[in-house]
Amino acid sequence: MKNILKTTFKIWKKLGGRRNSSDLLFTQIELYRNRDKPFNHLYVENVNTPINWWSSIELNKEEDYIRKLAFKIHAIISHNAIYEHVFSILGWYFGKHHIK
């Protein structure tokens, strides 16, 4: 958990988070981790999505740091394009195009 928090606060700082918001974010993470209010809503597979679940959590608009962070994380599109490009080049190099 310590590494998760460390990484979270690095990301938060890069997003412009300040000390006060970091303290509140830490508290919200602890509440979420313990499934305490307001993070005790049920998540139903095949019904909820992470975005609609986070949208349903009741937080003050100026204090919804954990929700903002969750939205940023869920907006990340994972891809392996760079690896596919490298393997494509290696396949060409070691395949029939390679001159021996």
C-alpha cells in the first residue's frame, strides 16, 4: 500500500495537487480502502462501470480529489503499439527479408 500511495501522490502532484488536497486525498483513499462512507456503494458487475460508480459517489465538488484521480486513471488507454512496432521490425529483420 505504501508504494501505491507514493505513486498516487506523484501523479497527484503532476496534476497540480497541493499539500491540503493531498492530505484530503489520503483520507479519501483510506476511506475507500476500508469501504467506509461514501465509498461503500455496491459495485455490480455487468451493470456498473467504473465511471458511473465513481460518478454516483457523493462528494463536495471542491473536495472530490479521489474521483478526479479515478477519472484520470480510467481515461488512460493502454496499448502495446510500441512493442508491436518493435516486433514487426524484428520479424522483418530476422525473416525472409534478412540478407545472409
